[in-house]
Amino acid sequence: MQTVGKHHLIEISECTPRVLDDIEKVKTIMLEAALKAKAEVKKTLNL
């Protein structure tokens, strides 16, 4: 399957602004959520 675009709809609740300022923590949260949902992660960004 060819990837033709990027779509991000993100809702993170019950966390402090400090967590949202930590890009590595947000990345970890998102990857853990994807694994729990049995979603396919095509690519991650190194920011």
C-alpha cells in the first residue's frame, strides 16, 4: 500500500504541560497507544 499523505489527529488528556513539552515522552505515549491498538506504525520522526 502506497502512503499518499499524512494525517494526525491527536488527543492526549490527563497530562501536565510539562509532558506535552517533552517530545520524546509524547512520542513514547503515541507509540505505546499504537501498539495497544494493534495499529501499524509506518514511520517515526527523530525530532
